[in-house]
Amino acid sequence: MSKKIEEIKTILKKYGQEHLLNHYETLEERQKKELIEQIENINFELINTLYQKTKKEVKTQKDVITPIEYLDKSKLYDDYKHYENIGKKAIIAKKLAAVTMAGGQGTRLGHKGPKGTYDIGLDSHKSLFELLCDNLKAEGKKYGVTIPWFIMTSRENNKATTEFFEKNKYFGYQKDKNIFFFIQGELPMIDTEGKILIGEDGLIKLAADGHGGIYESLVKSGMTQKMKQMGIEWVFIGGVDNCLVKMVDPVLMGIAIEKEVTVACKSAVKANPQEKVGVFCRRNGKPNVIEYSEITEEMAKKTDENGELLYGEAHLLCNLFSVSAVERMGANPLPYHIAYKKATYLDKNGKRIKPDTPNAYKFEAFLFDAFGEVDDMAILRVKREEEFAPVKNADEAGVDCPKTARELYKKFYHLN
Ligand code: UTP
């Protein structure tokens, strides 16, 4: 072990991260082993590069952004049935699986526990997980199949999530037969000096690597392999926090198959030019999403000859991928975006510091950054009131909160 420690010390010195072993001697044997493993797994070059990125001023955007074409589900006319039939056949042939990304921290909502366990206040008091599962079961029944369900958790919430499912008997699904859990990747958090933080447990302070980590985690965890063994060719990937998400959509699938694209995404018309959602666009000719923080007011308000917003197709995090596209995307690392967050840590004297203001950088990949990897994709505009009821904020915010989601859900399902 001591030889290993010496080697590790050399690496840490090279990268100015010697402090990571400051409390090593105070740790229990089990923790010592874990810390060493963590350090061995850190890509210090990547952390260095990411730290340099935090210091660079945001460059003025040189990308060429142009609008992207889409299909409107309510205006497909005769094509509707055609696409639907193609999609139905594939669903009946068990080629579709659903993936729910449930690894987020849900900081804005402020719920103690995984976001999927949140009860939005319906009379049934069903959790978001159960509402999603209800939808999967109802859709599966229509086609005489059980849609396999893959759930991405984070190291932080995996235990609480799987225990919740266990307690609820997997809502009628069968563990390891048609419901599978996998854990997303993580990256160390660093302070403003580029030093990796030590968390309260004496180990490296790690944070989930964003929903863009989905591709790599699906591949690394062996889930894509499993999907292929099960004969699955398509995966719908969505968030846990949209209680109206429609994971099984034969029209969307039919379009993807017929148009021979590997990604098909759903959009909804932006509620207003100021709405805080990303919108589909082309970036340097490739499909992409422009974030609300990135779009200029002028662009956000621009309309076409029909008076519709030129950049008005909101990205709902409702996307269908071919399994082979997921594998391809999982092989190429996505760029990381920087978030400045509050993170409790141990200082060099081993004292626990709980900051009141942001003190640390977290690095996240965004799922839509992989869209540029595909040759082309299809976008299907759906009705917001039928498919989008996000639970992002606490009720005080007044938007995208449990109250608004509950109202939308009740309206759609005609509940009182
Ligand atoms: P958001 O970024 O909108 O929500 O993720 P969040 O992380 O849950 O909440 P905040 O931002 O801390 O308030 C959208 C979807 O992506 C998943 C979330 O669980 C949610 O379903 N996600 C996000 C992950 O699975 N992993 C991540 O690292 C980030």
C-alpha cells in the first residue's frame, strides 16, 4: 500500500492536489481504500482543463444559429396514420424501451429525497415515479407488451430511489426483468483555486455529471448491451419531472423509422418569448438546442411570415434515440458546462465548512449537446397541455411547480 501511496503522492503533487491526502490517516481502513480508488479514477488533466475554463471570460458566441424545421403532430393529416402504424408495429415487436433520468439533485424543488418520490398533491398522492409508471403500464397494455423501464439514478440518490421502488413493489414491474437501475457518472467539484474539494465524509466531493452523462452511463453500465440482447432498438429518454411525459408515442417512432433518423425529439410552442426553456435550432448547420440564457431578446422575439416564433420550439427533454445512436454518443465525451454552487466541504484543518454563498464549481454535460453528432433528426411539435407539466420549482415560484403541474395533470386526465 505504501508504494501505492507514494505513487499517488507524486501524481497529486504534479497537479497541485496534495491536500487530498491531508486527512488520510484519520480515516478508517474502508474509507482509506475508497479514497485511494477515487483518486486513481480522477482524470486530473480533465479537471485542469475544466478549471482553466472557469477562468476564461465567456467568449462572444461565434456560432451561426438558424431555425430548424419541424413537423406539427396536429397537422400531419393522412401521414398521421401512416407513421402511427409503423410505430405501432415496432412497439408490438418489443423494440421500444423507456429511460427515465432521475439523477438530478432537484435543488429548485427543495424536496428531501429523490425528485421521483415527490407527491405533487393529487388525491391519489402518487409520486412522480408512480405517475410515470402508470403511463407506461397503460400504454403497454394498449399494445399487449410491457415496456422495459430503465432508470438512471445518481450515487447520491440511488439507495433512496431503489428503496422507494422496493417499498412500492416496483409498481407492478419486475426488477431485473423489465425494470433496471443504473447510476450516472460523477466528477469532482473544485474550489475557485482549482483545488478538488473533500466532502464531509473525508472522501472526494463528487457531483453528478449532468443529464448529458446519460449516454456514457447507459453504455458503461452495460444497459445498451442489455437492450440489444432484449431486441430493443429504440429508447425514449425523458426526465423524471414531467408528470405528463408520453414515453410511448407510435407517431414519433414511426417518423424516426420512416425518415431514417436516429434521433426524434418532441417540441412544444414556447409559452412566450421570455419563457425559460431551451429551443431547438441549428448551430453551424447541425441540430442543437439554444438555451434561454444564450438567446438574445431580438432572436427570441423574431417571427416568421405566419407570425410564429422563429425559435419557438421548446425542448421538452422528450427524445427518442436508436440504441446505436446512444452507443455512438456514449463513445464521445460531451463538453462540460460550468455551474457555480454551494458545496459543504472539509477545509485543510478538517473543519466542516457550510457556505452561505456559492463556493465551488460543478461540471455538467447537457444531453442536447450530442444532437450535433447526428447527421439529422426529426422534431415533432406536440401540444404542450397534453405532454408537458414540469415540476422544477417550489410552489412559491408560481411556474413549473407542483401546483401548475397538478392542475395540468388533472385537466388532462379529467380529474376533479
Ligand atoms: P434539471 O437540471 O432540470 O433538474 O434536470 P434537477 O437537476 O432535478 O433540479 P435542479 O436543477 O437541481 O433544480 C432535468 C432532468 O434531468 C435529470 C433530472 O433528474 C431531471 O429528470 N438529471 C439532471 C439527471 O438525471 N442527472 C443530472 O446530473 C442532472
